[in-house]
Amino acid sequence: MPFWRRRKHPDYIVVGLGNPGPEYEHTRHNVGFMAVETLAGMFPRPRWRYRWSALTAELAFDPAKSMPPPPNADVAVSEELERIRERCGTEKRRLLVIKPQTYMNRSGRALAKITQANPGVPFVVISDDVNLPWGKLRLRERGSAGGHKGLADIIGALGGKEDFPRIRIGIGGGELEDISDYVLEELTGDELAEARRFAMAAAVKALEIACLGYETAVSGDFLV
């Protein structure tokens, strides 16, 4: 029996925020979903299934084996993945990636179920951020929602808990009077390609947090 099936709970959980449904798939608001999909794609044959009001996939990370970089990854991404793998030691890890299906503003409903089913398991949340310039990544170990309704709902559903790391992907637009149309606008062409590149950088940083810890990840290089 594989080692991850013998364990009741994962070692780390990576949560990407977004809205379910094909109409939202390529929008700015869904870069968190793009990030966890990219992370899952670094592992062979990830199997998504629905539970805890979310789509989830279990990933078996074995530092003894090289990780193939995701499609369209540049040399920097490949080198960073190899560096993370080499520094992770020899212990295998079970990661769980999550895409809440409760819609962005009700992300806390899924997170409450996930944390109840996996008590004490650390997690990181990946989300978009209109208050950051397009493509800028920012890590925070704890803090308020910063105006993000998905993060606000998570904090509320967890009883005010704010001490969990989050990776914010800048999508710009914070200066707009009404951002609702902007964040839900479908991306195409170069903008979509750039969003996927930002999501890939966030996915690599999430893996670094899960394997090496927040302090190591925040002091390392950012791939955007």
C-alpha cells in the first residue's frame, strides 16, 4: 500500500481560491485555481475528486525523485523545483490541493469542512489581489483579509483565525471604482499566458512553503 494511503491526514494543504464553472476558468479572479492546477500537474496522474464542498487531489511528493516541470516552464522554474527537492531531505510527503466549489465569497464554507476533517494540518491559501500590480507575488504569514472577500469569509468561518500563510498574486485594478467586471473578465492571448506564468510561480512557492517552511520560502527568490 502506498505510504500516503497509510496516513490518515496529509502533511500539508494548498488551497487555491476561485469560482467554479467554465465561465470563470480564465478570469483574473481564478488565478488561485490556476496555481493549484499547475501544482497538481507537476505530479503524475493527479486524480481530482469532490469532497468537503471542494475539488481535491492528493499528491505524493518523494524528494528522492526528480519532478518534471509543468508545461511551458522556463529554466528558472526547473532549477527552483530541483533546488526545493534537494533541500527537502528524504522524507516523503503527502500534499492535498484544494479548489473550493462554494464560489469565491463563500470560500470559508469549504475551508471550515477541510480543517475539521484534517485537524492541525497546516495550510496555505493562494488568491488574487487587486491591490498588487499585475504579476507581483506577495507572501504573508498571517494578517487580515486586506479587502479580499474570499479571505474574509475564510477568516470568519475559522472563528477569526488569521495566522495562516497566504500567497497573493497581483492582478491590478485596485484603482477602479467597481472591480467586479474587471476581476471576472475573461483573459485571452498574452494576458492569459502571463496569468498562467504568475500562477506557476505561486505553485512553486506553495511547494516550497509546504516542504521547507514559510521562512525559507519568503527569503527565497520569486520567479516573476
